[in-house]
Amino acid sequence: MNHSHRKLDVWKRAMNLVRSIYTLTAAFPLEERYGLSGQMRRAAVSVPSNIAEGAGRETPKEFIRYLYIARGSLAELETQLLIANDLNYTAESGPLQEKIDEVSAPLNGLINHLKRKEKRKE
């Protein structure tokens, strides 16, 4: 396919989200280093990583599959943010929820665009 993932707005937004999650989790209690903090960081890193991997795949169908994986990781991260908020590890999760939404909308848009494009080929 040879999409340059670095040119994709959704990838750039996902990278920004990763930085925000690392900043947030740095303030978590030390006992969470290998618990919730680590899980949140892995889920956050998974989003742009899967977008990039999918963009590097050979077919649009493969790209879509990796975008679905990225979307799953984003949903996982959203749940983990709610857990962190419930545990009072975050003062306010609203700004991070907005960043998640800023990744989710274009991610869904890209999936739908590629699916429509594939359907036209059939």
C-alpha cells in the first residue's frame, strides 16, 4: 500500500496522545508502575504503532485490520483512564478523554473511507 503513516493526521494525534498518557502515568503511585500505568502506556503506544504497521502493509484490507486493532487499543485505553479516575489517580480525565475522542473520530473515518473504497472495487 505504501501509505506514509507519518503523513496521517490520525497517527499524529495518536502520537500526541501517547505523550499525554506518559505524562499522566508518571504521576501514578509507584506500586502502579507495572500495573495500570504500564497497561495504559502499552495501550496508548499500540494505537499509533498499529496505524503505522497497517499503513505499511500491502493491501487496504490489511490496513483496515490494523486500524481495527488500533481502535480496540483506544477503547482499552479509554477504559483504563476511567479506572484511573475512579481510583483518584487523575484529578480530571476530561482533557485526556477529549484527546482520545480526537483520535477516535478520524480513526473511524479512515476505516470507513477504506472500507467504502474496497467495496467499490468489488
